[in-house]
Amino acid sequence: MARATSSSRFVVISPLHPFNLSFKRKSNNRLQILFHSSLHVSKNISNSNTMSNNPLIPNSSSIEIIGGACDSYLPVFKSLNRPYNPYPLVCWNRHVETIFASFFRSLPGVKFRRECLRTPDNGTVSLDWVSGDDLELPADSPLLILLPGLTGGSNDTYVQHFLGRARKNKWRVVVFNGRGCANSPVTTPQFYSASFTEDLREVVNHVKTRYPSSNLYAVGWSLGANILVRYMGEESQRCSLSGAVSLCNPFNLVLADEDFHKGFNNIYDQSLARGLRKIFKKHALLFEGIGGDYNIQLAANAKTVRDFDEGLTSVSFGFKSVDEYYFNSSSSNSIKHVHRPLLCIQENPNCILIVTPKGGHLGWVAGDEAPLGAPWTDTLIMEFLEHLERGRTET
């Protein structure tokens, strides 16, 4: 079953995966403090029968939508008029769906042109532009910045599938690869973190200068979504983005860290730690003799993401402990300051909420292209972004 609730700026869509369930269950009291008014409105609406005759509500046994401002956004999501149909066999279990999508989703094989951008602290990030875009697209085409998840980059299947959909709609797309990700060079003894938004700020300013006639948008997955929402909250009304989408955002990193150490989630934790170790190994010489509070040995041999963050990340970004890093890096602290349209395909109590009955983490193996094609969410994202772009161009 899916449920939705809305405000004027935010929309949220979420699969019922373990991170979301824990977020709701364990942080309920904290959320009542942070987002009390939103939760109160949600509760009242969910007990109301006024929505049952609303023609905007999809007639689907798998999706139920509840919200006070549905008129603003529901007409945009034409794909919600069809039921959410998880692919048989694959989607009987959220972990199976997550793993299947990770290993077996097809890779479109997009050809990129890489641009390395030097940051003020002498760090380097890589921007992967679609090869040939400058020849094929007008200078004022809407421009979309993609932020992959932890250790991810332009070679990830979910990134390339969505990129392909955006390109079919004549959008210019660039993938922002964090320091060390997707073979990006590392030129200082610092990678990137959930708290660090300066690199994204540099990227946004860079592409805005390069394409001054284009409206800018961004889509972030998982940790990339956390960074994106933090950036939008920090920039608030000054934000250069015309809109954004956040998918599978952990929101509360303290609770996400706790969940990582439970049951099957340990497998994901170990896999991500393996990816972090691989990136570190390529650039280990930069950290030789660094001293201070770093625990390089712990990071180099990290068995969990927490090990890596404790030994390296939290120290690099000036936190006294890994717990302080997680608490202060959570985008749940920033979202109330966001002043641009934001679609969150994940749970967020301050927004429209549409909960899919299945989905896994970055899975969503459903829809016309399942099981090997694009995630079910891609269509909704483009409907939202196209709606925002039409509004910008008409004004």
C-alpha cells in the first residue's frame, strides 16, 4: 500500500525497505519534535474520508495517496494512474530485489566526456558529460546534475538508466563523481563526506557559469541525496537549483548506522566498506605520515562503513567523533530550510508521501522495463522535472 501527504514545496516517494521502517519506528519521538505539524496534518488526513472521491487519486489496489495539497502535484504524475506491479520472483523480498538490481540491471553503456574540476582546497572532482551533447542540444536546454550514492559514479546502472531517460527528453546531463569515485583523481588527503557540500557548490557554480541560459536541476541517490538536500537547505532561498529529486536518502545517519549492523544489512555494510577500502588503497600514499587523530590502519582495513568514517572521514572534516559526524551530517536537520521544489523518493514527514509496497534500496524492479531495465521511479522523476521546467519557461 502507498500513502501520500504533501506541502507546497516537497514530494516524497518511498519503498518499504528496512532503512525506512527503522527510521519511522525508532525516530518517531524525534520526528514529532522536528516535524510535529506535518505529522499532525498527516494523521488527521489519514483518518478522513474526504479523499476517497478525489478524481486525482489513482484507482490502484497498490497505491493509496493521502495529502492536503494533492491538487498541486498529483496531476503531474501520470504514471501513478497505473498500479505498482513488482516483478514476479525478484520482488518477493526487499533484499533479493536490492541485490538483483545491483548485479543484474542492464548497463546502457553511455559514452562520456570527462572534465576534471579543481576545487579551492586543491581537491579534484570529475564531471562526466554525455559525449556529443554540445553539438546536439541548444545552449538553453535544462541542465541536470546527477549525484550517485556512496562510492558510486557514472558507471552505475541506475545512474545511466535515468540519464538515458533525461536525454530522450532533450535534457543536458552531467554526472558529479565525488573525489576518488569512478576513477576520479584524488589530489589532497581528503575524500568526500555526507557533511561536505562545498564540492557540490563548486559544481553548481561551474555549470551555471558555463550554461547561463539553462535552468539547473539535480538528482541524488542515497548518500548523494543526503549531500544534495543538505546543500539545498544551506543555500535556502539563494539556491541556484530550480528543483531537485532525492532518492533513498538515509536522512538520519545515526539511525542508518545502527541499521547497518542488524541482520542482513551487515552484507550491505561490508560491501560498501569494501568499496571504500578499494578507493583508499589507490591513494594511500597521500595519507602516509599524516599524524593527528587519524587512524589510517583502521580505515585501510575497515570492515564496516563506520570503521572507515571513524578512522578517516570524521577526522578529515573536523569532527570529534564518528557519532558527532553522523549526527551533524544528517539531511533531516536541513530539509526544513529547503526553498526549492523537492521530490523525495523516500520517507520524509514534511512532504507528499507515496509509499510503494516493494522496492528495496535503489531497486524498484517494476514497470514496463522490469526486470533488467530502468527503475520504476525514473518515469515519475521526469514527470516532476518536466513539470518544473515547463513552469520556469512559461514564466
